[in-house]
Amino acid sequence: MTARRIPVASLLSFTFYALACNGPAQDVRAVVLSDQVNLPPTDTMIANGDTIQTDMVASWNSFLSFQGKYAIESGLFEEEPLKSRFQILVGKARKSFFERLKVTPPIEVENKILFNEGYMPGKSGFDEGAIAIDMDRDIIYIGFTVNGNLMLFSERGDTDYPEKFLQWMQKFER
């Protein structure tokens, strides 16, 4: 009877393979292709620098139809996404803001920026309010004055105000 020697390298390789194959299985994530393609609505993509943020965003597209209408009469502040976001943005100052929108010109929509301003009856230049919505950047700006003192609100603390909103603000600089 002859004994054969198994080289040490072969023995180590066999041990390694046996242990590796009997180890716990890894989770595998597979990509499944289907015939049906479900694309997200087109207005859920928000360009954010060099990336795209795909959070679900209620559409501002319907706000383009407010051009030339009056804010309170047309129900501007009852439409989503403005209704809920406006409430969060101004909170308790909501009543003060609406008191300053009693007298308003028609809403202006230009380059996907909605703008409207107004004032308390008999207090033009003293107690005024304004709203601007940058529909491309998805940001709401609110401003109003109390006894000539300007109060500003903007989502995410943004200070890159639209041009018409800046022009409105300049009326109150001292």
C-alpha cells in the first residue's frame, strides 16, 4: 500500500473553498425588467445643482392660470401646494398678512414666478403685503409691513428673492 502525499497548497485551497462555500449567503438585489414602465410625473423632478431630487412635489402648473385674476376672489390661497405650505411658513402671522391683502391688483405670472401685492384700505405704503412663488425653484416668499416695518418669510431661509419681490421690498428701505 502506498501513501500519496497531498501538497500543502492544495490542502489549504480545498479548506478555503469548503469554508467559503459553506458560509452564510449574502443578500442579492436583482434588477427586474418589465414590459410596463411606470415613470414618475414630470413635475416631481426638481433640479438641484448637478443632482436631481425626486421628492414628490405637488404641481405648480395650475397656478399659471391665476394670471390676471384677483388672489382672494380666485381662491389662490386655498389651492395646494400653497395652502399647507403657506400655513407652515407664516403660522400665526397669517391673519396679519391677509389684512394687508384687502386691496390688490390682479396676480402677475411672468417666467414661472407668481407675484401679487396689496395693502390695507387707506394704508397704502404703510401696511402692505406681498407674495411671490418661484415655481421653477419651488420656493414661496411672503412679506408684509406692520407700521412700516418689513417682515419677511421664505422657505428654506432663501434670500435669492424674485425681481418683483425685491422691487416691492425696496419701497420700505430707509
